[in-house]
Amino acid sequence: MANIVYGSVLGYNTQLGVVPQGWADFFDIENFPGLRSLPNEVTFFVLEVALVADGDDPADLYPIDVERALAKLDTKKDNIIWWESGAQAQELLAVGEAVMGMIWNDRIQRAIDEGASLAIQWNQHITLADYWAVPKDAPNREAAMQFIAFAVSDQQAHKIADTIPYGPTNINTFNNINPEMAPFLPTYEDRLSLGFVASDAWWDENKKSVSERWNAWLLE
């Protein structure tokens, strides 16, 4: 059961003086000079953003053309810092080591709240969800189900946004979201329409082979 919505967004340094409009600008070193940061994990949608930058419609990404995505990444490989954690992604942008990067919206918002000269480009973000799950044959299955029903209920779901800029999945509770937090959420107004959803089904089938190709490419 999905319980929160968050985004993998394009974060950028406002001192660039020009606003990147999407992933094509991420690859535009001439007009947006400086190092970039991306996750060192292919399943975190690195291939998807490379193909979007190369002109693909987000609705037509699957099956992923892995070699073309890697070829796009090859064009700027020397300008990319690969991060290993959300904390590192935040730090790279906050200290200015990278001028742009893929980052979870909560992480960059923390840096902004702490005074970093950063901003979020929501255009072409990857819309993500986290889930509650009950293991098969769990001994306390009914209690777990009751907890999940409580957590995503109209009375509770919106409260996640009181402490972190992630939105609830229960649309019936959107009107109860703290109005001071609402503008920072992926679910704010028409923001969801600016992003796209990755295909978990495709990755379930292809993760092993694509990860092997990715690791080999990193060493090339």
C-alpha cells in the first residue's frame, strides 16, 4: 500500500544565473558550466533521465535503450560526480561542488532551509512512492493491516507532511495538509503532471543484466 509520494528532482545552484528547464540542460555544459551529480546506482533512474535529455518522451522510455542512454552519459562522463547516499547528494550541491544534480526533494529542501543557494526544478522529475507491506504468512497479519489502514486514513495520511516534504497518497486528505508545507510537496497543485513514473515492472525483469552492464560501463 503506497503511503507517501516524493520526487527525484533536478536540483541546481541559483548562482548559475539561469534556470535549467529539464534534463537536457543538465547535459548542457556550455550554458550551465560546472560539475553535475548523479547516483551511482542505475536503478535510481539515471538511464531514464539520460534518454529524456536525449529527446525521448517520458511516456515512451520503456523498454529502455540501455546503450543509447549510456552513450548520452558518455558525452558528459568526465563532468559527473557519482554519489552514494542522499546525504552526499545534498552535500555536493550545498557546498557548490556540483552545480546541478539528481536528488530527492526532501534532501535538497533541507539544504535550502539551511541557507544553501539552491532551488528545485520540478519539470521532468521522477514521481516515486514508498509502500507499507506485510510479509506473506506474517504472524500478526491482521494487526499489520489495521495499522496500514490507520496510517493511510483520511484522519492520518496528511500528517506525514508536517515533518517532511513528502505528500500523502490519499487524495481525500490533501485539503488537510499543513498549508505552510503544501508548496514544498510533490503533490502540490499540478506538480504531479510535471513528472513521470518509472516502470518498476521493467526494472524487476531487467535489473540484473542492466546493473552488470552499468558496472562495466563505469570502468570503461
